Amino acid sequence: LRRVLYGSSLLTPAIQTMAAALMTGRVPSSWEDVWEGPSSPLAFLQTIVSRKIALMRWLRRAKNGDLLDSSIDLSELLNPGTFLNAIRQKTARECKCPLDQLKLVSGWAKERMKNASPIVVTLTGLLLQGAVLDDDLLNDAEINDPELVEVPNCFIAFVPKKEAFDVADVLSAPVYYTPTRERLLTELCIPIRDSPERWVMAGVALFLSTRS
């Protein structure tokens, strides 16, 4: 599009369609085919830039071999699901276990997780709605609490399905990309004292970010 505007390239139907979408404040469908982001072109481009900057940090850490040594913010990725699948594949190779025989487990105590799998990922920046997490237990939110609260670091890993890792008193909370709850990523377990149905009715959920 820039080359067309500066007269160094010819206008094609595809470029014309993209320009028409931008002039009406819509994200071109060709962009959406590559990545499902914000509906505003400006927000879409700003998000792409922020993700690129973050991924450059990820690349440096990966080259140094210490990517998983510190906490991971999944909201910095364009496709967090792809990252989780990569962790699953790496775990399968190290454990010499078929992919379909692994399950995702989560916890809030790192030591317990370290004994469960050779690869443990520390997730940071997750946001909780519908409750608060105090002393690693789900509790009612107070009237003055914000709608979304950041939870402590959560630890995830893949373990063989035959392993009895899960405990009874937990809520399998959905993890969505944003508070719109349009895209589900996975589920994480949060310890509770009472029936999980109560928290399901309260709409408890986790989010990667407040926006795409």
C-alpha cells in the first residue's frame, strides 16, 4: 500500500480492498487471516508492534537458553496456544511419552510442580474476575475490589494422564484471551474450600489481558 501511494508499485484489487477497509476504519480481512486481533486498525497495528518488541526479548532469552527460567507472560504472544503445544511436545520428548498421553496440570506451589514434570512453566500477569485469590485459595471479592485482579504466579506442566496429580477441592477455571470471553485458551485449577458450582455461578474466570 505504501509503495502504491508513493508511485513505485501498481494498484491491484487486493491492495485496493485493503485500502478501502482502512479508510472505513475496518481491519482488512487479509490481516485477520494472519492473526485475529483488535477490530480497530490502529489498535491492531499497536498490538502487533508491542508483540514484536516482546518477542524480540523472548528470542534473546531463547538463544541464551534461559527462556523458561523466569516467568512467562502469555499475553505477549500472538498465539499462546502454539506455545503451550510446544511445551507439550518438548515434555513428551523428555519423558518419552506419546503426546496424547499427556495432560495439562497447574498449581500455585512451585515445589510440588517441580516434582511433577521435567518442564515447569511459570505464568505471570493472569487476571482474575469474579473472586480474589488469598493465600492460594479462592475467596469472595470485596465491594471495593477492582473487577479484574492480578493473581500470583501460576505454575503449569504436562504430566502423563495416568498420574494422579489433581486434587478434589479445586475449580477448573477457564482461561480466556480477554474479558470478552470470546476465545478460550485452556483451563487452570484454583484451590477452593467449598463447592465449585458456587464459583461457576459467580462467573469466575482468568484472562491473559484486558485487550487482544
